[in-house]
Amino acid sequence: NGLYNLGMCYLRGYGVERNENMAFDCFRTSAEAGHPEAINNIGGFFRDGIVVRKNVETATRWFKKSAELGNAYGELNYALALQRGEGVDKDEKLAAEMLSSSARRGNPEAMNAYAMCLYGGVGVEKDQRSAVQWYRHSAAYGFPPAMDNLGSCYELGTGVAKDLVLSTVWKVRARAARGDRNAAAWLSQNGHSLR
């Protein structure tokens, strides 16, 4: 765990000069000891071609290993690889299962992605009402894409009653969550919370 944390310091430049090579070395040693988050991060290095040559097959193997250890972000990344068929055969049903598991572990990005599966019936039975609930959970964590998706649901009246005022509020919340000060001011002036 200490090596994983040191790797995060090097990766983000917390208390040390940012150094992706040192971060990778720390994550690799931690991953070899079975640390699920480090395993997921190694997958990210291979997926994005940071320090190592980009290799989606290798990335997906690392994500799968992290997912098998119950890491919510490993599940998310493995699910996204399954949805896209990146480094693995495309499997939308297994992807939806992984997203559901990650979402239930509290991962806001997975909550939004799982909601999108439910909304469109991708890998699961279409259920737009449940999709709206998952978008709400994700939005409660401040995840802007979920706020955008809620805005669209209210605008179209899918999974929830059509409400153009709430549609606007959610779209403005998404802008505020991305750092737009004018959007945050508008919400405050009009008596709306940021989430």
C-alpha cells in the first residue's frame, strides 16, 4: 500500500516532483504484490501509452485482474474494454454486469455508465426509470456527465416526467461541476443547490 501511495505522489506531483517513470515503478512493484488499485493503474499506463508502449491487450489483462480482485475502477475499466472490444472480445452483457458491480461499490463514473446501459438496453434489459435513478446517484457525487444525462432525461421525458425547468437546472449544474463560476452563481441566485 505504501508503494501504491508513493506511486500516486509521483504520478500527481504530491510532495515530490512529478515523475511518471517512478510512479510506474512503484505501481509495478505494488501490483506484483497483489495491490488491486496498483494493478488497475498499470493497466492505465498500457492503455494510454504512458512510460510504456501503448498496448490495449495488455491493459485489458491488467484491468481484468484488478476487477477480479474487486476493485471498482478495475471493474469500470474492464467493462469499458468489454463494451468497446478493446483487447478482448466485445461482450456487452458482461460489461453491464461489471458496471453494475462497480456502481454498487460507489464508483460515480460506473454509476453513469451503468445508467447508460439501462437507458439504451445495452447488455441489460432497457429500463429508463432505473437509469434515471443511477444518473441521480452519480450526480450526487458531483459527476458532470450524469448531470448532463439527467438534464436530457428531463428534457425528453424519458424515465421521468418531462420538466424543462429541471432539465435546465441539471445542465447548469453540470457546467458548475466542471468549474463554470457563472453557472454556480446562477444556481445560487435561483435557489438551487450545486447537486
